[in-house]
Amino acid sequence: MILEAGDEAAQVAIGRRLAEALEYRGIVYLNGDLGTGKTTLARGVLRSLGHDGAVKSPTYTLVEPYDLAAGRVYHFDLYRLGDPEELEFLGGRDMFADEALTLVEWPVRGEGWLPAADVVITLSLIDQGRRLVFEAGSDHGVQALQQMADTAWTFHDV
Ligand SMILES: Nc1ncnc2c1ncn2[C@@H]1O[C@H](COP(=O)(O)OP(=O)(O)OP(=O)(O)O)[C@@H](O)[C@H]1O
Ligand SMILES: [Mg+2]
């Protein structure tokens, strides 16, 4: 599935729909260069679970946990990860085993250690907006993308 988000609001709206379609659990990889809207998409996900505050890329802390009414979210940004094994020391194993919705920016940095994703999203720049290419990595991911595709038309309205 491919979606195009013409502006930041559309990017946030897609993040919201993704969270709902995944029923607030699963692992999502966010691939794409600097500035392609990974954190903005994560903000939409977090809004969907009821987080109203700021969302920053946890570039230095590598992970930001959120304990929200609708569930737990782990937001990873592995841009500055030196070695995938560092994820072990961060307590990554417990986080990934948790019943949570886990978002991972720069998953390539954790290759070899990270568990497989339910959904892989590859973001890129187009004109003023962003293109988001979605791929499923599990049955749970297939179901979520199917549900998003069924309602994708709503994104044209945001
Ligand atoms: N669909 C969109 N259309 C236009 N601008 C967007 C869109 N999505 C995000 N942006 C803008 O792009 C900029 C970068 O977004 P963001 O911080 O989410 O990128 P990122 O992929 O997380 O970058 P990094 O790799 O540095 O963490 C922000 O100013 C944001 O408002
Ligand atoms: Mg970011």
C-alpha cells in the first residue's frame, strides 16, 4: 500500500489510522532519510492513544516509553545507536516482549538484534509532501494494512 501525505496534518492523520488499524499493538519500522516525517507519523500514533504533549525523536536516549490510557508505546530512534547489542543493555528485550505498540526510527541501525516488524514503512519526499510505502511483515500487519486500505480514501479529506 502506498499513501501520499500532502502536509503535516495528513501525516499525523495517517499515524492515527495506523495505530487504530494495529489495535495499539505491534512493531512498526520507520525507514527513510532525515526529515521524511518519521517522528511526525509517530506523533499521530501517540495522539491516537491519548498523548497530547510534545513528541521528540529520542535521538540521544534512543527510546521514549509512553504509558497511556489506551496502552503502552515505545518510540525508538536508533540513529545514534553504535552497536545493535546496546539495545540489550537498554532493556530492549523486555520492551519488545511487552504487549505494546513499538515504533522504530532508523531500524537499519539495529539490524541483527531487532525482532521482525509487523509493518515496515518507507518514507520519502515528494513535492511538498511525503510518500509512505507500507509493507506487512506478519499476519497482524496484513490485517492492519487491509483495514487501512479499505478506508484510505478518508486521507484525501485531511
Ligand atoms: N507529509 C508531510 N508534508 C510536509 N511536511 C511534513 C510532512 N510530514 C512531516 N513534515 C515535516 O517534515 C519535517 C521533518 O519531520 P520529522 O521530524 O517527522 O522527520 P524524521 O523523519 O523524524 O527526521 P529524523 O530522521 O531527523 O528523525 C518537520 O518539519 C515536519 O513538520
Ligand atoms: Mg525523527
